[in-house]
Amino acid sequence: MACGWRSVNPLLISLLGVLLLPLFVATWRTSLFGLAGQGFLMAWIAYRMGPQPTLLGEWVTLADLVFVRGLWAPAALYGILRAQNAPAKSDVIPPNLLSWTAALGIVVVAFSFSQVLVPESGEEETLIAVAGAGVLLGFFVLATQSNPFSQMIGALRIENAITLFELGGKHHHEALGLQLGQIAVVIVTVGLYRWYLRMLGTKPGSPASGSTEDVTL
């Protein structure tokens, strides 16, 4: 979509809040709420950044963000976790002051890095900062948690952050087939995550049933 940058700064700050909230409120429902919020807010950002969508590819992008990332992906994981009566607590990062400080430090680093990449202050700089924070926080989750559910959340966080970065880029419209292929990859990936949790009988924050060691996805 064309970059119009129409008042998206509040949405970007809201998105940053959605990225941080599940790190401090350690429940699997909050993690899935965060994924849903990321999808909806990115769709709103994409809509605000350009003129009214007219091309089929622009509508496909919005459908991907709203229906696939915002609705289907969290709902697919929610269904299997609820069926397993998963305990509410699910740490995305270690629940200690050091980890929380590191998470906030990552945000500061991302904003400092965006100032180097984007010389002029503005909403483009904020978008780069939030996308960078999303990628780094996703890798932080992958590096600090070994249970399957947390690793899935970390991987999906990285995927959403990359998508946000692409929304702000000045690029030609992608071929419709390529867009549909990317959406199919997301759908298949989440489907495999759901199947993996069901197969192992895994509860978030704990290893698979009958296992004495953590399982790393």
C-alpha cells in the first residue's frame, strides 16, 4: 500500500504495548490476545497509511491481517489449549526483574537503532522501532523459553514484526500469487503448531505429558 503516514503513531505505540503486555502478564490467554491485537492493529495501520484500498492485493493484505493473523491463528491455538484444560499461567519470558529489565532495554535499543536508520524523526522512524522491537522480543522469547507453546508465540511474534516492517516499505505491489502463497505458509504453520500441541498433549509452560525434559520446538 502507498505510504501516506496518516496519523499512525498512536496505533504504533498501541502495538508496542500489545507486544509488551504478554511479557508481564504471564497467561496463555494474554499471549493469544496479544497475537490477535497485533493482527488487528497492523490491519488498522495498513489502512491508515494509504488511500482507500482499491487493488485486490491491498484487500488481500487486509484480509490476511484481520482474518488470518488477528482471528484464525489465535483462535486455532486457543481451541486446542482450552480442550486440554491448560493451566492459566504461561511464562513467555522468565518471571524475574532481570528479564523484565532486558525486555524494556530491547525496546530502548530498537528505538535508538531506528534513529540511525531513519535520519528524520517521524512516524516512519516509530514504525521501524516497533518492528525492530518486535523482532528482538521474539528472539528473546525463543532464547529464554524451551516449552513448545512459548516458542510458537516467539516465532509468530517475529513473523508479525517482519510483516509490520514490510507495511512501511516503499515497494511495488506484490504479485497476487506470492501474497496468497505467504498467507498459505502462515496458515499451514499455525496448523502444524496446533497439531504439534495436540499430538504431544502439551500444556503451556510445561513439558509434554510423560516427559522428564523440556521439549524445544
